Amino acid sequence: MANDEYGDAAGRRRTGASPGRRAVLGAAVLGAGATVAGAPGVARADARHGHGHGHGHGGELPVPTVIAHRGASGYRPEHTLGSYQLALDMGAHVIEQDVVPTKDGRLVCRHENDITGTTDVAAHPEFADRRTTKTVDGTKLTGWFTEDFTLAELKTLRAKERIPGTRQRNTLYDGRWEIPTLDEVLRWADKEGRRRGRRVWLHIETKHPTYFRKLGLGLEEPLAKLLRRHDRHRRNSPTFLQSFEPSSIQRLRKLVDTPGVVLLSSAGSRPWDFVEANDPRTVADLIKPAGLKWMASFAKGIGPTLDLIIPKGPDGRLLEPTTLVRDAHARGLILHPYTMRNENTFLPADFKKGTDAAAYGDAFGAFKAYFATGIDGIFSDNPDTALLAAADFAAGSSAGGSGGSGGSVNE
């Protein structure tokens, strides 16, 4: 997901009375239980549950919901079946996929259509002439792009770690997995759901939909077709659809009943479909009451960058939370902000530890600060850490007694 290449995580150190968190759902945490071997810190955790989440899914998801950002991308190359499987084994409640098209119109799971940094395409001499320069959503890029490859050609490539300087251990898995199609991921989720006896939740993002629509490779129609094929097109399906372009969620709303989430970047930015349509509104406008009311007319929730929840000052330290959580809940919207990561380089200055940017900081402290704002879920590259933090927070809130509101997100 998310235009959050290196540092979008924000949090806030809180002291004093127990935080006023929103009450949690009544069902058991999905997938909580055993420890997974072979990855650092992967003990799974339970979160406590109470009242309705507001998703309209029968109390199936806990609050805070832990969304595995591109899978367990803190431990495996992102958007691979290995990353998704590890996230599910850790107990993540929802697993994210970003989708882009191939030249022949198949949807594949990549964070970007530029696959230069996430595959071994540069090592394939047969594709050397595919390297090109393009402008995608106003940004000039040079590399290799999915829309210039057929699916058969993409399947000859292998995935690799996107940020090896920060996550050197993940490079152990370079070349192990291919690029999955969304159909393959949906079939994997169906199979895992049958094996585990419960539904596997997904969070699927359309990437650069206006750009691809201009190329004749619109994302919404093939995505809706796949959702119907896998019975994920209903209002209570175990799926969220997300996009940084509100018009993509509006298009999907006309095709399927699957709940949509509008992703929101920095306050001064404009969704690219707004730029193309000469709509002057910025994200700052969308998070005002009128903008929230408008998004609530076609979406179930929003996915803001964490800086919109708790901004940072010039020194990188956290300031006071904004009113966005309260304002969005007042419009009946859930909030799934992005993205928490364990490494110092991604954490607010309050939670950095030592001088090694790639070392882990006080991620638990940052999670606690975010959860205290009342968010309904959070995207994390490290779902095991997020699950433990959510369990700690739920336990602390229960011990604190009357700190929470005790209601649903629609109160």
C-alpha cells in the first residue's frame, strides 16, 4: 500500500490516565496461538474483544486490527506468497495486496508497477531493452514496468528485498518466490481458510488506477471479476478494497459490495484522480468534516498516513493528536492508518534507540501511542510485534477500567 517508501510511521508517548480506547469485538482473535519458528520475534498474540467494530462483518475482526503490510514484509520480500504465508502464520488479522496489471491485463501483486527494485529483472539480458523512462502520477521513473510484460514473462522473474540496506537479513530469501497473481493469492486464501476453518481476510489496493485506465488497463473491472469468482464481492466478504484515488473506490462500489477504504497521503497532497480532473481539493480538505462526510457516502473507512493522526514536529518528535479519529468516527468511518515498522529509520524520534538506523527502536511504545488515539487498526510490516502490542494495549485498557468509550466506531 501506500506512498510511504521510507518513513510514514508516527506515534505519541502518553502518560497519566489509561487511554480512552474504543472497545473491541466479541469474537476470538483470528489465528492466535502457537509460535512460528524461523523468524525473529514471531510469537503470536491474542487481543481482547468487546463490542462492534463497525465493519458490518458480524464481529469477526478485533480492534485494533493488525493488517500485515504487503505481508510480513519486515521478514520476507514483500508481496510474495512467502510473505503472505508468514503473516498469516503469525496471526495477522488481515493481509494486504497491492495490484497492478500486466501487458495482457492480468492483475499481479506488486507495490508498484516499477519492478526494478523488487525483482531480479535487471539480471535478465533478454529484457534489457524493456528498460525505459515513464511518468507515473507526475513522477518520472526509469526502470522496468509490469505493463510492458506479459504474465508469462513476469513469471520468469523472482522477487527480492526492496530495501536491502535496512533489511539485510531479508536478502537471504531473494530469488525464492515469483510474482504472484491476485488470482493465485485469492486461491491461496481460500485454501488456507478451508484448512484453518475460518476466513482469511485481505486488504486489496488498486495502484495508479487513473494511469492504467489511460493505458486501456483499467483495474476495477478485472478486480471485481476476480472478487465475484472467489465470492468476495459481498458486503460481508472478508475483504477490504483500498485506493489513494477516491474515484477508484467509487467505481468499485458500482461493481461489487465489498467495503472500500480511501487511502490518504500527506495533508498538502492531492489524489492523482483529483489532479487529472482539476479538482482543487487536497487531503487536508478531505479530512475536514465535509470531506469525511463525502467519503462516507461511498466508502466504509479511510487509511490515513499516521502523520494525519499524530503529526511530528521539526525535530521528528510527536505532537498532540489531531481530531481526525474523532471526526471520522462521527461520520461512521473506520480508520486503518499506515505504516508501523520496527526499525529506527521509520520511527518518530521519541521512539528511536541508539544510532543504527536499521536497528529496532521502541516499536511497542509507538504502537501504544497510536492505539491510544482510538484507531480501529494499523498496517505494520511486523505483524508479530503489532499483535503483541495490541494484546498489551487491550490488557492495559481492561485494567484501566472506564478509560474506553465502550461503543462502536459509529457512535
